[in-house]
Amino acid sequence: MKKKQNNRKEQLLFQRYGADSVPKNIIYNEQIDLLLSHRSVRKYLPDALPDGTIETIIAAAQSASNSSNLNQWSVIAITDPELKSEIAKTSRLGSKFGMGNPYIEQAPVFLLWIADMSRNNKISLVENETAQVLQYTDAFLMASIDTAIASQNAVVAAESLGLGIVYIGAMRNNAKEISVLLNLPDYSYVVFGMAVGKPDPTEVSRIRPRLSQNAVLHYNGYNKDRWLDEVTVYEKAFLEFREEIGLKNKSWQETVRFSSNDLTYMEGRENLRTTLQERGFKLL
Amino acid sequence: MKKKQNNRKEQLLFQRYGADSVPKNIIYNEQIDLLLSHRSVRKYLPDALPDGTIETIIAAAQSASNSSNLNQWSVIAITDPELKSEIAKTSRLGSKFGMGNPYIEQAPVFLLWIADMSRNNKISLVENETAQVLQYTDAFLMASIDTAIASQNAVVAAESLGLGIVYIGAMRNNAKEISVLLNLPDYSYVVFGMAVGKPDPTEVSRIRPRLSQNAVLHYNGYNKDRWLDEVTVYEKAFLEFREEIGLKNKSWQETVRFSSNDLTYMEGRENLRTTLQERGFKLL
């Protein structure tokens, strides 16, 4: 039993870091197994979610820490097929795939995670004409961070139930029209979407490798140069991953350069600041 | 066994939502038990973390989803007692408690979670003089979100090992000097800190209640008014919680008004945008 567990642990770490960067001394238990096993799911069975799934993953999300207990996020669960298609089209996710978006349309539920200062803004206007703290970048960031932290607890809960998820940051591509479509109040915006459903076992996929711990983990101060050598090692694991799941040969640094240098990567997200300001966030 | 489990589940949900708002149909397993059990720990034993703890929780963090696989975060683990004190002082957390900060100084490890576009900026400058995508608010937000999502996986891993944590958003109070103290490169900033350690069993604490699911969970569109009634119900659970752990009587809406209307709540975070811009993030 112990040996079988060790084999599984080694296999998970091997896939996550590549053969040359497996971290030592990793402690292992059932919860950690679940976390290390994560992969994004992009092909779903049409099965409905079991009763209580949404309530359960939202309870998990609400159990996460949040800044000053301000309860500054909301979720919209989209189950209506027409609305799902409309959302895929509005966020320009549809166009990428021709008709519709397979993640959103196949998955029985699409969750929209909303940084939501609208409740607290209304509560605060009883005393003032403007809730001045909410005008600052930090307040916006705080609500966005709290939403992200909560959402990851929902992911862990969903995966513990045998479900798969994929985050969709593209929900910010057209933040303006998405907000109108969903009837969002001022001082709120969709941070990201998340498809939730039963993974289709025919999907060709596996755990995606990350940079080595040497590149991202520092002790007692930031070491500015150590990551440089790690990137070369990472490229090997990255290429093996792409080959294995049938993607065309491309280096990680090429994907980084595209995402940093080419505005087409943003697909409209360059307008996010303007839209947020129209929606109440002053971002001072 | 089943009955014992049900009792525990009901107790966790009762504490999380208060007697009047316990959600129905919650599915339960060991992972979900761990998530529902979360509480922030603010009193630690001085015990060192077991060997491999940091590597394990970072492996969990790296296993979380991240935007376009860009690997845009780093962690600095602070174990040096003098540096911990320096950080508490610089972030103006010390002053609040007289000498030093008990969470940071008691806990054997203090993790600083860093949104880090510095690596990808350097990789991208090979092709261009400016990585234009990184100048936008969305790129900054993406790195911050990815950091938050990753950190929550670290929390789940740490708690599965019997450890406790508390997030410290106050690391942004004095973002400018904290960056200098830690030798952070441009295009990076500390999103938040996190104390990690063995909970001191003498701490008077419990699970903190949240707004009901009715207030935060919507279906197929946002319902703008439904939360209003829920706040009244929430105040009851909130007051009971404060009484139980010995805090003075104060309503949730009072805490919300203070945090939204009173700039003293920000403790310097009103300068975050200026500091971020000085550190490379243009926030267009």
C-alpha cells in the first residue's frame, strides 16, 4: 500500500515538474493527492451535476478566507443553454471555435465568478454620498483576490466529487457587454468563468508541467537570477507535454513572448480599465 | 458512523451560516470537511514546520490552474526572525500591536505571495523594447488572480497537514518599502502575506459565519435585490459569533461602512496604484 502510494506520488510529481525537477521531501495524503492531480478539463459529458453540487462547492468557496470578512463576491450559475451560447458569443469565445464554445456549451453548468462590491457600496451610502475607499485600486484588487481565493476552494470541492473544471479568463474579453447581459449592478464585474461537469474520458489530456520550485520559491529575499537556468530545464518538460497530448512543437518562451508582446492575445481585454471605470470602480 | 458524519457536517454548516441559513443538500466527503472547517489562525505554537512542508504546499500551489500557463507568481518564505520583524514593521502591522506582530513573529514561516511578471517581461524583451501587453490592467490583474488561486491550494494543503494559516492583506500597506526590503524586481509586487504554523490550541476562535447562499448565489442572471433581506438574517449569526469569541458588540454593516467610508481602513493602501506604476506596471 505504502509502495503503491509512493509510486502514484512520484508519477504526479514527475508529470508536474518533468524528470529533472521533481521536488524532494513532498508529504503525501489524500487531500494533497487531489491537489497534485489537477488538470483543466476541456471536454465534458452532458450529464447533469448530482443534486446539491452547486450548493456544496459554493459552501466550500464561502469557507475560504476573505478580506476583513467583507463578503465581496457573488456567483451566477448558468444552466440555461441559450444563455450559455449568448455568453460564449458575447465574450468572443465562440468565434475562436467557429460555432459556440465547447467548454461552455457541453458542461452542464457554467459559473461566473463576480467581484462584487455592490452590496457594500449600497450599505455604505447610508452614511456618505460616496464610499471613498471603494474608489481605490486596492479595494478593486481586494474584491478580485477574494473572488479568486474562493473560486479555488470550489475547484477543490468539485474535483473531490469526481468533476472537472476549466477557468475561463476570456470572460473579461468583452467585460462591458457581459455585464449588461447578466444585469450586473455597478461596482461588480465578472473576474472569470468556470465550466463544471463530468470529464469526458475520451479527452486526450494530462497534468501540465510548471516551472521548477527553484524558479519560483525563494527564502528570506528574492534571488533575481536563479530562474534563468531553470527555464532551459523547463522547456524539455514543456515540449514532452505538448508532444504527448498532440500539440504542435512550440517552446514555452514562444508562448510567453506572444502573450506579452502581441495585443491580439488580449482579445479586447485592453479595454478592461475603461469598462471597470464605467461600472463604478474608479481605480484611483 | 454515517450519523456521526452527519452531525459534524451539520455543525460545520451551522457555524458557517448561522441557524437560519444552513444550505440544504450539501454533499460531504473528507476533502469537503477540510474545506468547510477552515478558520484563520492568529495564535501559533513556536514549533518548526515538519520537513518538506514548504515544498509540499508550493507543489500544491503550482498544481492549481494558471492563466495561459504563464507561471506568473513567486513565493518568498521568510524564516529569519529579524527579517520577519522588519517586514511587520515596514508593513505597519507592528504598530497596531505595539511591538512586532504576533502572527508573523510566532509562526515559524511567513510566506509572501508575489504576482511576478518579471520573468516573462525579461523573456519578452528579447523581441521588443517594451512588452506591450504587460502594460495593461488586465495583465496585472491576471498575475494577481493566478497568485491568489495558487495560494489557496497551498492553504488547503497546509490545513490537510494539521497546520493553520492567516492571510495578511496588510502587506500592501506599504508596498513601496516592502518591495525594496525584499529586493523585488520590476513587474512584481507582494499581493499578500500568509503566516503558516501549528495552531496554538489555547486560541479562542471558531468558524466565522458568512452571508447566506441566497445573498451570493444567483441562477442565469443577477438578482439585484434579493440580498437585502439576507443581511438582517446575517447580522444575527454575526453577533453570535462575536459574542462567542469575546469581541465587542458591533454589526456587520458597521464593519462594512468603516471599511468602505473611512480612509484610515486603508493604512497606506491608497498609494498602491502609484507604487505599482513605479514598479513597472503601467495599469493602462
